[in-house]
Amino acid sequence: KLDEIYDKINEVSGIFTDVEGTGLYELQSKLNHSCHPNLQIEYLSGTDELSVRTIKDVKEGEELCISYLSCCQLDSSRHSRRKFLLENYMFECSCSLCHLRLT
């Protein structure tokens, strides 16, 4: 069943070659992307357990977001980030950082 899911993903977005492994995590899958994230995903050493850690202060009611981009990609231009996200994740980023640069 899992292989079928990955086959369908590959049909739409291509094979993910820039990963060390893959996994499906229910709670992580509910976190949206931001180019200015307030959370970071970490994996506990030697396990497949996923941990979510805040990397900046989060105000009450603020959306919790991770970045779908690598650290290097986060430092790239708005155009490059949005192009990568559109090609690989099929959405146009409208996070606060991208929105600031659009106006």
C-alpha cells in the first residue's frame, strides 16, 4: 500500500532524490510551509521518532509552520524559493516573507 502511495506521488512530482529516507508522520503532515518558519523538524538520534521544536517565539494564535526547504534554499531569492516550491510541492508560496517581497 505504501509503495502505491509513493508511486502516485512520483507520477505527479517526480522522484525525491534529495532525501536520506522517507516517512509519513500524521502530525507533521498538518504543518504548513513558511519561508520564515517558527518550527523545525528534528529526528531523535538513532530512532525514527520525529520531534518538533520552536526556533523563534510563537505568539498565541499564530500559525505553526515548518519550512519545506533546506537551509541553503531558505537563503535563496524569493523567486528561487517560490519556483522550487511550485515545481516540487505544487503550490505558490504566499508566506509572510514572500508576501513582503511581493508588495
